[in-house]
Amino acid sequence: SEARVTEGRLSNNNMLGGVSPGLEGEGEAVLCLPLYSLLLALGSPAVHYLSLDMEGVELDVLRTLPWDKVDIWVISVETNHAHNTVEPHHWTRQQLIDFLEERGYRWLGTAGGQLHCPQLYFS
């Protein structure tokens, strides 16, 4: 999918915050920038460790990256909210593994051996 600037709403769900599409509801309106735009603004540095924990839209973010232009060494992705998302944002752990393996990463396993922990990858 094409990376673009969007607007969302930052909310507080007890301890967890999240960004949801649209500007309706409670919380503070926020501007959402593509990860690659932020990396470009920093001079396209090598990212030694990228941790994504975005309450279910992690694969959406990864799909926006131009993988031939980024240098990310290790990636961890929280996967326990993937099943709570709705189409077109729903994804499975296997889809995440396949996506990253297609880009040259290897799945290392689940941190701590628990299902709610992030998945780890390296390039």
C-alpha cells in the first residue's frame, strides 16, 4: 500500500493507547506520518532495533516501507492484537512471518515463550 499522511485519534484504553482512523470520539487528534518519512527526516539511518507495538496495525506499517531503501537489523512485532482488527487491517502471525521472510528476515521465535509477547526477527 502507498504511504501517506493521515489523521487519527489518540485514545487511552486504561494502560494501552492506540491510534484509530478518523477524528470522531474522545481523545486527542494526531497527525500520523509514515515511518519511512520519519527515517528520511533523520537522514535514513540504520535502525539497529525496531519495536512495533501499535495495537493491531503493525503489518500495515511494515507494508508501507520501501524495503530496498531501509536498513533495519532487528525487528520485534507485538502480535496479540492482530486478530482484534477488522478488514482490511486483519492479519495473522503466519502472514507477518511470511511477509518478513519474503524480505530476507528470519523468524527467531516468541520472546519469553508466551503468545502475547512480540515476535522477533533479524536480517
